[in-house]
Amino acid sequence: MKKEKAVVVFSGGQDSTTCLFWAKQQFGEVETITFDYGQRHKLEIECAQQIAQELGVNNTVLDMSLLNQLAPNALTRTDIAITQEEGQLPSTFVDGRNLLFLSFAAVFAKQKGARHIVTGVCETDFSGYPDCRDAFIKSLDVTLNLAMDYPFVIHTPLMWLNKAQTWKLADDLGAFTYIREKTLTCYNGIKGDGCGECPACHLRKAGLDTYLSEKTAQGADA
Ligand SMILES: [Zn+2]
């Protein structure tokens, strides 16, 4: 795929930055697209722009503020708390978000002459988001091909990885330290290891600790 071009759906977080490193290894040319939907932290957009610049790829920010108009949620509104009740979708879920993002990414990609779209969605640490599931991605891939008569391929390198395995992939790509220090996952807008208290930080740290302890154990075996 070295002669082909890919567009990475890019938020500046751990997962999409890992996808960006992966895409740079797989494809001859890579661009990134970032969605501004009124995130709690403008820092997220700045972080994405900075990483794209440092890694030498183009970044385009698309205004998706209409998403907040359609469906106010905890990712965009500071007056809505981030919560997750047993058996319910977390308050960070936005109906149709990935459907919309990937559809816009496809329109953008076709304009740019790219047929490959890379996204960091994942079914393993399934937080209940229906449009992160593999079945949905495969269905959308078919739909996008039919909608635009264009041979899109949606790539989901993290789909079956848990958070520890995502750290391992980053390490295998030579990007472990970069991703640990430069990416923003924290709901409180703190880069790197974050605030340590929000659900996103807990998930990220649990995966990191697991990966580091596995790595240490393997090192001891060798
Ligand atoms: Zn945090």
C-alpha cells in the first residue's frame, strides 16, 4: 500500500495517534482530519494540530459544531457530568458520531484522491458505543462504496486490541514515548499521563500498567 494515500481520523488522543504512526508505516502518503464539535477542551484540537505538524502530515480541522446542536452531551457541555450507569451508555456517547465523522472523512478522502480511511475505533474495551463495533464499520464501508461509487477501505488497526495491546503496538511502531508524552486522552484536558482521576485516565493508566508489567516480565524471561 506504499503507493496509496490514506486519511486518518485524528483527535490527538492515544488511539488515533497510534493509528497515525501505523498509517505512516503502511501508506505512501497520509493526511489527517480532525473534527471540531465543541469539545470541552480546545486544547484537544491544538494538540492534534501540533502532533500532525511534528509528524509532518497535513491536518484539516472540520467544523462539526452542528453535532452539539443536535445532541448536547458530556463531551461538549461542561454542565453535563461524565457518568456511566451500569447497563447504560455513558454520558459521553453521542448518537451517530462515528457514522457522521467517517462519512465526512470519506467525502474528504475522495476529494483528496485517497481511498483508505483509518480510524481508531475499538470493540475490545467496548464502552457501549454501537458505532464503534466491527459489524457497523463493515456495513458503513459497503454503504460508502455504494454512496460515492468509490472503492473505500476503512482500516481499524485497534479493533481487536485491548488498551495494553494498543500500547504494545505503539512501542512496536517506535512511538511509545512520543504517544505517552504528547497525546491527550484526559477529559480534564491534561496531556500525557493526565489528571489521573477521570474515566479516560483510569482506562489509559490501567492499559499502560498492564503493558509495562508484561514487558518487564518478558524482559526477566529473556
Ligand atoms: Zn483525566
